[in-house]
Amino acid sequence: MSDYKLGTARIEGAATPVVLVNGKAHTLASVLGEGAPATLEAVFADWPRHEAEIAAACESISGDGRDPETLAFETPIANPRKLVCIGTNYHDHLEEMKVTHLPEFPYGFMRPQTCLAAHREEIPLPEGAKMYDWEAELGIVMGRRYGPSDKGDPLEAVAGYTVLNDLSARDWIHNRPFVGIDWVMQKSWDKFQPTGPWITPARYVADPGDLDIELTVNGVVKQKSNTGRMIFSVADILRHLAGMMTLEPGDIIATGTPAGVGFGRDPQEFLKPGDVTRVTVEGLGTLENTFV
């Protein structure tokens, strides 16, 4: 079986779904032929069918393909219905953020789509904040609807997994208003969720609860952990969210970050113009961004 990954790149001026097979990128249209979906949103909207088609086609793929290092990536999914994020979900991260009690359930918040940014895209540091922080995370991409009435295994509703950098403006933790942390001011700035470049189908991820995860800033390791250290597993997170809302194909869910964020360091460290972050999740790829 030829493992594959899915992404979106700008080819001849248009956002184009691409398939990574054996180290080379091919357009989805060249893999599936006439009638191939024009976007990854369309792929995930009918994931069970398209997953099988793509996997079968990859067994006999022809042509040299493109070097993925030459691609101009876009976010894999341009317009997900929901971006849901989970906070304080690693034991060691709770300690560095001085949270003294384990959460009873996954602590969540939501982001606008304008937070999305692509691999190698420059991220502008907003003038309205100063304490810009990094957070390496495993991302979930949904492949079918899963909601309050669903009682089956939530992992069966997952299309795949991706790499995220859940950026934060920590100013609104440092000087929180009396009503609590302002999550919009901390998390909702434009391009504050770089994502990708690839989505790895769930069939190729044996255990999302056992993946090494690492983040570097300018080549220096800041975070190094494993998803096995999460407090709530991928299945726990999905069951919790689906108890409130119907998760839909293409929804992206961030699962929390391990220790090593800038806010938790002594002395504290924050991103500045010219810094480069690289987030790597085992088997899923590396996400790189420069801050300006």
C-alpha cells in the first residue's frame, strides 16, 4: 500500500488539491482523472468514497510528480465550518502555566477562519499585542458528521491528522480582566493558526495518542513531547465536543500543546520579527513559518 498525504498548493495561479506519494506531489486531478474534486473540502464532504478512490489510484500512480519543496502551499482546507481548539491538555503544560487542578473536561474555544495560515507563509505580528507565543499541536480533521446522537467510536469519524501552531497573544493572560481571560484577544488575530502543509489520512496513523511532537524557534528546540502525555485523548475530545455540537466534514480541531511555551519559561520568551518556527509531528510532516 502506498501511503499518501493531502494538501493544497497554488499551481498556475489556482488553489489546487495535491497528493503526496513516495516523496512526490501530484495534482489530485492527475491522480483521479476526470471528475476529481476541485477542493479538499469536497474530498472530505464525501470522505469514505474519496479515501478509497485515492488510496486505490495511488497504487498505480504514474508520472514523475513535483518536488514538494518547490510548491507554494496554501492552508489544506480554506473554509472549514469550524476551528475548535483545546487548551491546557498536557500535564506538563498545566504545571508551567501554574494551573493547579486537572480539568474535568476538555477546555475549549473557537477561532474564526481568518486565523488560518499556510506552511511557509509569513505571519504578521499584530501591533495590538506584545507577548506572541508558540504552541505545537496535533490537529484533527473530521471526515463525517459526528454529533450528540452518535454513540459509535469517534475515531471512525476522523479523516486525518495535521500539524498546527496555535499562536497566542499572552497579554490577556498576563493582564486578565476581572471577568477572566479574553480568549478572542488572545487567540483570534489574523493568521494565528498556521496549519499543514499536509493532512495524513487516519488509516496511516496507527495511534494518534503516541506521536512525537516538537517545536523549534530559529533552530533551537523549545517543545519536545509526545501526544501520549495529553490529559484527554483524541477520542475524549471528540466525544466531549460532539455532546454539544455536530462536528462536520473538514472541521479542524487542535488538541492542545505540551510544555515549553514562551510564557511558561523563566525568563519568558516571545516571538519577534524575523523568528522562524518549525513544528514537527511524527509521521505527519513539518510546518514552518516566519514572523514579520
